[in-house]
Amino acid sequence: MNRLLALWQTTVGKKVAMAVSGLALVIFLVSHMISNVLIYVNPQHLDDYGAWLRSLGPLLWIARLGLLAMVVIHIAAAWQLTRRDRTARTIRYSRHELQVATYASRTMRWGGVVVLLFIIFHLLHFTLGVVTPGFQFHPGEVGRNVLEGMQTPWVALFYAIAMLALGAHLWHGVWSTFQTLGLNHPAWNASRKVFAVGLAILVAGGFLSIPLGALLGILHP
Amino acid sequence: MKLDARIPGGPLEEKWDRHLADLRLVSPANKRKFHVIVVGSGLAGASAAASLAELGYQVSCFCFQDSPRRAHSIAAQGGINASKNYQNDGDSDWRLFYDTIKGGDFRSREGNVYRLAQVSGHIIDQAVAQGVPFAREYGGSLANRSFGGAQVSRTFYARGQTGQQLLLGAYQSLERMIGLGAVKMYSRHEMLELVVVDGKSRGIVARDLVTGEITSFAGHAVVLATGGYGNVFYLSTNAKGCNVTAAFRAYQKGAGFANPCFTQIHPTCIPVSGDYQSKLTLMSESLRNDGRVWVPKAHDDQRKPADIPEAERDYYLERKYPSFGNLSPRDIASRAAKEACDDGRGVGPGARGVYLDFASAIQRVGEETVRERYGNLFEMYERITGENPYQTPMRIYPAVHYTMGGLWVDYNLMSNLPGLHVLGEANFSDHGANRLGASALMQGLADGYFILPYTIGDYLAGTKLEAVDASHAAFREAEQRVTQRLGALLAIDGSRTVDSFHKELGHLLWEKCGMARDRSGLEEALRRIPEIRAEFWKNVKVPGSAPTLNQSLEKAGRVADFLEFAEVMCLDALVREESCGGHFRTEYQTPDGEAMRDDEHFAHAAVWEYAGENQKPIRNVEPLHFDFVKLATRSYK
Amino acid sequence: MRLTLKVWRQAGPSAKGTFQTYDAPDVSEHMSFLEMLDVVNEGLITSGKEPIAFDHDCREGICGACSLMIDGMPHGGRLGTTTCQLHMRHFHDGQTILIEPFRALAFPVVRDLVVDRGALDRIIAAGGFVTAPTGSAPDGNDIAVPKPSADLAMDAAACIGCGACVAACPNASAILFTGAKVSHLARLPQGQAERDRRVLAMVEMMDEAGFGGCTNFGECERACPKEISVENIARINRDWLRATLSDRGEAAISGGEP
Ligand SMILES: Cc1cc2nc3c(=O)[nH]c(=O)nc-3n(C[C@H](O)[C@H](O)[C@H](O)COP(=O)(O)OP(=O)(O)OC[C@H]3O[C@@H](n4cnc5c(N)ncnc54)[C@H](O)[C@@H]3O)c2cc1C
Ligand code: HEM
Ligand code: HEM
Ligand code: SF4
Ligand code: F3S
Ligand code: FES
């Protein structure tokens, strides 16, 4: 079996693909989150950030395509593995007690779907500005868009829920990545979970603060 | 019955090498033309099947479990002996040989036992190469311990799972050959007939335990590595499936059965807790290194052990055998426990148990050290009994553990039936009247890795074997016998379960042919066994049908064979009017209760020959010659 | 104590199964779970019914033959305990116990509670060995094995091949079993020569046999009667990556032997 094919053709390889793509997405999210929370300092920052992004021109598109590829790989692998895992136990137990599996680990699949739906909505919402419930989209005025867009309660609420799903997803996902890539060592095995949880809280929390801030009236145009 | 042991001449240490030089060889090109049927996938069977396949023979291997890895060898705990002398404590082939001969109470062959010692080292090398994770010293060299009261440290071990690790090593080699298509594995298959075509054993008939299908398998030679018959006692430390069926079929086909009465009782097992008891669990002998065995001095003393003051305890092993004390050999320790209980001083449910007390050890070296040494065993004990041995003494009682008797084989491990080779616990070879701890694993692997692969070639190369396939009339007949027998068992449709008969038989044997035997008891057993057998064939209930997985039917077949075999065993015990090793006849003991051997009349292997249905079997003897050791009496005082 | 058992009965591989209810009137707390079933079976037989079929042999927690999902947990869910070592003192009078076979596409039911775990043997046959033909071995002490390596190898080698990891895993993945064997041999110098080929071949067979993938639920480790650690899963994943990305791995894959 060709070794690159092997990365896709075995369950273990597919998980590696998932982990790597997932990791890439995590990195994007960290930077995205940081740029977003700057809104507290000054909405202007977001505009500059957006302007800077566009100034990159073709580079931005390469980055976007890369990002898209990651999402596609990640989801394709998730989809195929999930189907396989289902058929691996065609006849289900009439009673199956899970004893240690975390809530996060059990919701990876649906949580992921929620995140996916979010991303789609999110792009239409703030990037393309075609779905703009309750506000007027101003190309380029990123900060303003966010502040005004978040004023519609259900939108903010949807954001908040999506962020919780994302948090759960990373909670398990990041630790899972260590296992999948075989990154384990007696010396720091214990800290792997701590790190994963920390990262999940940081990223999801940072994002979450924005819709919450809007709902609580801390953030407003 | 012709019994030619074919022990090569010459000095003890040269016999095997000379023999190897004389053995005929099968050319590499011809090997693949020979099909060898190996029944059994334990240490002996798996090692043989893998080694033969590596040599180029076509091999079919059978086991009744769902996987060859589950053979009963997996349960061996303590370790495996080898005369490596890595510890530089003066071990040698000679010393291992002598200890084994003496431990066997001079009832085994010098030639075989010396060879066993000679190849023992290779077994360790082979296992290490396979990746068996033996215990190691910090320097990275192999660790050893002293086992079963041996004066040298020659026992290699892998935690408390030595048998498991050795079997996995052999099993992995076997699986490798299966993967390469060199071995065809038939798991969940039970051999129910041996097929003999003009005097040579040429195949077997087996039942597929899943579909119930009866199939013939023809080959050029048959190898039985089917383990021991300890389960004839119903309760034993053996796995539930262990049986005498394969060996007994061979016996009925004319193979001699040697020393069936030589059975070993292990002193440290968890006592019976009720009549639902299905098996007995062994507690490693190593516990006796630190545990002190005692019973109350008073008869049926109902007090809790803690409430019994030192002065009112009887540390009987220390009292009777000052020099060896709690480490006295298995048979001695076992009998002493029985005596204490017969004397009404037993403890626990049914007063069938003695204390194994770690209090003083815990005082001496501390609970931590004790936990380090025996942690897993203590856990196992607590899991089973619900009692915490750190606080209250363990209760132990002897249990049937191993059977030295088995099918008679010559120096080439071939029975008197040409083409039938017998390995491991299934043969009678090397342990005489009593087996030393850690020697069975050694023997099983010696047979399979380093003896049979050479000797079977000699048979195949030197024997004219005409083409015989499964369509031969002898196979048809055998298949019919099997089908009829199964049909008969199902047809009885009586009112008693198979287990109830097995329990009845087992109890009888335990009482009359167990740790201590005497004429009247054995004669009674010989009266009762046919009665039980008769009732079995009249009144047993075997539900279900044949063409499907039917565990009751499997059991019924095995118990039916035990019911016949038990008679041969008691006969053997009756005729052997001496005490030796595991065979203790109360009539033959020294004033202070020691076994009294009769070398003049019984320095031989008793080989029983089947004489037909309900006929008294014929007793043949193979005299044992001791040209290199002088017969001594054991004394552990 | 008195118990009610709901037991999965299935006449054969293709027959359709159902749960049957049985009464276990006088169960002693000292019985093992299998002895309790023995007693129930004795009753069934004497009343002319077919006994419940279940796998077992050693009855001391080492052969790996016994199985059973007991109240939704393999081997009854007590830490480090096989069904044959599970004692009735852990149940209470009047309790209803649900007994189901291990379920996985790769473990087809043979009858009642008996399943076919041959897929695990096939994984070993694919590469779970060291090629060391009889007679070819150097002296046992020629190659020093650091004690820690030997101990870690032994930890992994303690696997009894019972399949509880598969039964417990929501994905019916066999990666703990396979990982344990891979780690056992990868820890030892004797296992190095075939290290890459081994892991690649075993993972391939694992997939071929129809087991699911691992999403790191961790149920397998909890259910394992020998408490084999999920560290072995990280280990097999790492070794697999290493083998796949190295040129040795490429050669190993195209190499002829299974
Ligand atoms: C609890 C316990 C602990 C022990 N500890 C030690 C120890 O520490 N050291 C030591 O040296 N020895 C020990 N022994 C003894 C030793 O384990 C056995 O004597 C040895 O493993 C026997 O190996 P074997 O290959 O001859 O037979 P087994 O391992 O019993 O294998 C028998 C094989 O034959 C097959 N079989 C049987 N009948 C049939 C049939 N009719 N049809 C098809 N297949 C059949 C079975 O499926 C199995 O594969 C111990 C024994 C017990 C019970
Ligand atoms: C409250 C949380 C979030 C806020 C306020 C937010 C805000 C924004 C804004 C304003 C943009 C447009 C930037 C621009 O056009 O210059 C954007 C783009 C984007 N966001 Fe978010 N975002 C949030 C969470 C997320 C999350 C959780 C994800 C992914 C799971 C995500 C993925 C993206 C992507 C992929 C883009 C497009 C980037 C590009 O232009 O290529 N965002 N986000
Ligand atoms: C910004 C978006 C996302 C990020 C950052 C992300 C990150 C991760 C990470 C790091 C993992 C762990 C991989 C591993 O186990 O080795 C993971 C697993 C997973 N992801 Fe995502 N993911 C995202 C989106 C999605 C989406 C959209 C879906 C599905 C629709 C999804 C479904 C899954 C599934 C099913 C797993 C498997 C669980 C596991 O293997 O432990 N993810 N994800
Ligand atoms: S890893 Fe544990 S649960 Fe899985 S087969 Fe091995 S022993 Fe059984
Ligand atoms: S439970 Fe299953 S998902 Fe992985 S960690 Fe264990 S195999
Ligand atoms: S019966 Fe052997 S492990 Fe349970």
C-alpha cells in the first residue's frame, strides 16, 4: 500500500489526517480568537486586521483555500470514520453502560456538525455579509459589523451555543490529538489533558465572551 | 505388548548426541510431502506444530478452545526450570537431572531425564528470542528464583504468568506459520477417534464443536499433546475442558497407558466453599516461603484465628519436618494437611482447610515487602474469598494439580503404536512418581521444540507409508463409531445431569484414590465405578442435538471416558503396593509416616494395555534401570 | 439470595435471538458468576430445557475465554476482574441481571453468549510475532534487556485476548488489544527487526476484520481485566506513523510476507 494512501486508507491513518487538519484549524482559531477579543480594546482593531488580511491579496486566498481544505479533510475523515464505527457494531447492545467516556468525547460528532453549521452561517454573516439579520452590513467595517450584528439576541445566542459546542469539541479533540499522533510520555502524560482543557476554555471562552458581552449589554455599537 | 524404550547406549551425557547422529533425516524436498496431525495447542502442541511447519512439513493443528492461545498451559504461574547456571550457584545438567529423578522418587528413565536437562537451556534461549518478557536484573540479564525447595536458583519466570508468556511465545510462532499457510489450525475441534491403518496411526476423527460436523483427517503421523487428566477428580486446578478423551481413544486403539495412578496434589489451593464449586484455584507455592502453616491444637475449634493464642496453634509442618518446615515437598505438605483435617482440626467451611499465616512475615519484613512479593496473589485470594490475607490468615487445602501418568512413549516420544507421538503432560515420560515445580513447562517445550522435530523425521524417513486418505474404510468406521456414541448419549434422556455424575466420580476418587490410598478403599472404588458408569449410561440427561454447539454433549463424552479411565487408574494404584511420590499407600509407610518405596518389586513403569470392552486391562512393565544414580530414600526431616 | 436473569438466547449464528428470563432462587454469595450460571443450567437441564451456552475454561482469569456483557459492562465492570473471577457477593438479593454476548461485527455470535473472536488471532497471525525459527536463538543472556523495558513489555504482554476492549468500545475498536501486542514486542530488542512491518500488517488486518476506529473514549482500558493502558494506543499510533513515513516502512509494506 502506498504510504500516502495508507494515511487515508487505514482507520489509524484517517485519524492522523483528522488530527492534523484539526490542529491546523485550532491554530487558525487561536489567532482568530485573539484578533476578535481585541474588539474590547477598540473595534477599530478588527477593521485594521480585516484590512490587513485583504492587503495580503493572493496570499489570503491561499490561506483561505488551505483552511477550506483542512475543514474538508477533517469532515470527510470524520464522516467516513463515523460510518465505519457504526457498522462495526451493527447489532447494538440492549444495554451498554459507558463508564469513563466524557460528555465531550460522546458529542464530538454532533458537536462537530453544530460547528459546521455555525461556520457556514458565520461566513454568510460576517465575511460575505449576505445573511445579516437585524443590521446593515458595512464592507470593511468589521468591528462595527460585529457590534451591530451581535445586537440581534437570537444571533448572539446562536453564536454562544456554537461556541459551547466548539469548546466541548476541543476539550476532547485536543487530548485526542495527542493520542492519535502518539505524543505520549510518562513525564507529561498527565499534563496532556490539562493542556487540552485549558486550550479549549481559552479559545471557546475568548470567542464566547463576545456574544455574551453583547447579550449582557457590555458590548454595543 | 512390546515396550522397547530405545534408550541409546553410552555415557549418560552422550546418549542424546549419539542418538541425534543416528536419526534418519527427511530431505527438505520430501518434508512437504508429509502431513503431520498435531492434536493440542498448549506448550507442547504449539511448539511442535510451529517447529514442524518451520521445517517444511504440512501441519494440521487442533484444539477444543476457540483459540490455540487458551490452552491450559496459559494458567501456569510459577516458572520454568533450566540448568543455565546463570546464578553461578553450582547448577548443571547433572544437578537438574538428579533433582528431577530424585523428586520423581526414582520412577522415571535416566536417559530421558538427562536429555530434558540438556535441552532445558535452549528453551530459555528460544523463548527470549520470541520476545517472552522474562524477569530481568537491573543489568539486563535474566533473573532467577529458587522454586519448590530447590537448592539452586534455576527457575525463570515472567511475573506470576510464566505459562501465559511461554504459551504466547509458542502461539505467536504458531500463528506466524498459520499466516504463512504452513499450518492449518482447527480450533473448536475435538478429537474423538484415533485412526489406525495396518498397525500405524494415520489420522483422527474430530467433531467441529460449532457445527457438530464429524470429519476425518488423514496424515502420515499423529502427535497427541492433549494435556493431563486431572479433571477425572472433577475438582482440580485444571481448566474445565481438560480431559482424557484423546489419550483414552489412543489407549483403546492399543497405545499403552503408563502409571495412571501417579497424580500430583498441590498443597496450596483455595479450599472448596460449597457444592456448586466448579474448580479449585492454585495459590503459587512461593507463598510457602513466607507463610506459616497451622491448625488449632483443639478439635473443631470454632474461634476466629486471631482469637487463638500461639500456644494453642499447631504449626505441624515445622513440628514434623524441622529442617524443611513449611517448604516440605508438595506430597508431604499435602498429606500433612489432610491428616490434620481428618483429625477434625481443619478450619473454614466443612473444616476442610488449614491456615497459611503471614502475620509473622508481615511483622518481620513489613506489609509493604509482603505486598511487593505476593501482592497479586493476595488480591486473587481476596477476590475469590472476600477475605483480606493481610489481616486474617489465608485458608488453603490441597487439590489435584498434575498427572505424571500418561501414554507410554519411547525415547523418541513415540508410543508403542507406530506413528503416534505423545508430548507434554499427555505422556508419562520424565517426572516419575512426582513432578518438581517448574518442570512441566520445561518438559512440554523440550518435547515440542527440541525433541519431536528430530525424532519424528526418523519415523517418517524410515517407515514405508502407503497412501491413505480420509476415504479409507478405517476412517468411515471411526466416523460411525463417533456418530453412534454421540447418538447413544443423546438418546438416553435420563434424569441426571452430566455434572452430577462427574461430581460423584470425582468425590469417590478424591476419597479413595487421592492423597492417601489403601487396598480396601481402592477395592471399593473399583466396585463403585462400574456402578456409576452403568447408571450414567442408563440415566444421564444430555439435552439438545448433535449438529450444533452443544456443551452438554461435549461434557458427556469426556465424562464417559473419565468413567472408564478411572478404573484403570484405581487398578494401577491397587497393584502398585508401595508408596512413591504422589502415590501414597497407607499400608506402605515408615513408622514416622514417610513413603516406603519398594525398589525390588516396583522399580518399573506399569503400562496398561486395553483388552476390550469390560475386560480387565493387561498390566505390562517397563523395568527402569539406574546405571548412573543410586536409589536413595527421600528424607525431608 | 434470589436473582432474576435476563439472558440472550440464540440458537445459531443465523438464527434470531431474544432475551429469556430465568429465576435463580438460591444463589450463594461465594459463587463465581459462572458457577451461578452452572447452577441455573443444571436446573434447565433437569427440567428438559437446553442450558445457556457460554465460553469459559480456566476459571481463574488467565485464559481469556470467558466474556459476557453483564448489565451492560464487559465482565461485569469490576476493575481488573474477569467474569470467571466475578463473585456473587457483589450482587444483591432481588436484583435483575441482564446478560448479553459481546457484540461486534468482527465477533459474530455462535450461540447464546458464545461469540467467535477468531479475528483477534488473525491480527496476531498478520504480524504479532517475532520471526525466530526454532533453533536459531542466541543465548538468552547475549542481549541485555533493561529491566524497565522488560517490565513495560510485560505490562502490555499481560493481555489475555478476551476481547472486552472491543466489547466496551462504542466503536468496537480492537486497537487496545492490537496496541498491547505491538508495544509488548516494540519494547524489546528482539522485536526491533520486524517492528515496522509488524505494526503496518497488524493495523491492516485490524481494519480488514471489520473493527471500528478509535476515538479515544477510554472505555477499553476501564473494561480490560488486565488493566492494559491506553498508552498502548498512543504507542501503536506512533509506531504506525513512524513505519508509514519511513522508507523502511515503504519497503515493509511492499515486502512479500504477511
Ligand atoms: C494452575 C496450574 C499452574 C501450573 N503452574 C506450573 C508452573 O508454574 N510450572 C510448570 O512447569 N508447570 C506448571 N503447571 C503444569 C503445566 O502448566 C502443564 O502441565 C502444562 O502446561 C501442560 O501443557 P501441555 O501442552 O502438555 O497441555 P495443555 O496446555 O493442557 O494443552 C492441551 C491441548 O490439547 C487440546 N486438547 C485436549 N484434548 C483434546 C481433544 N480431545 N481434541 C482436541 N484438542 C484437545 C487442548 O485444546 C489444548 O490445546 C501448572 C498447572 C496448573 C493447572
Ligand atoms: C464570537 C465569535 C466569532 C466572531 C465575533 C467572529 C468574527 C469574524 C469576523 C468579523 C470575520 C470577518 C473578518 C473579515 O472579513 O475581515 C470572521 C471571519 C471568519 N471566521 Fe469568525 N468569528 C467568530 C468565531 C469563529 C469561529 C468559532 C470560527 C470557526 C469555527 C470562525 C471562522 C471564521 C472564518 C473561517 C472566517 C473567514 C476568514 C477569511 O476571511 O477567510 N469564526 N469572523
Ligand atoms: C473549527 C473547527 C474544528 C476544529 C478546530 C476541530 C478540531 C478537532 C480536533 C483537534 C480533533 C481531534 C482529532 C483526533 O482525535 O486526533 C477533532 C476530532 C473530530 N472532529 Fe473536529 N474540529 C472542527 C470541526 C469539526 C467539524 C465541522 C466536524 C464535523 C462535522 C468535526 C468532527 C470531528 C469528529 C467526529 C472528530 C472525532 C473525534 C475523535 O477522533 O476524537 N470537527 N476535531
Ligand atoms: S486488552 Fe484487555 S480487554 Fe482487550 S483483549 Fe487484552 S485483556 Fe482483553
Ligand atoms: S474505548 Fe474505543 S475509542 Fe479507543 S480508547 Fe478505547 S478503543
Ligand atoms: S475462564 Fe479463563 S479467563 Fe475466565
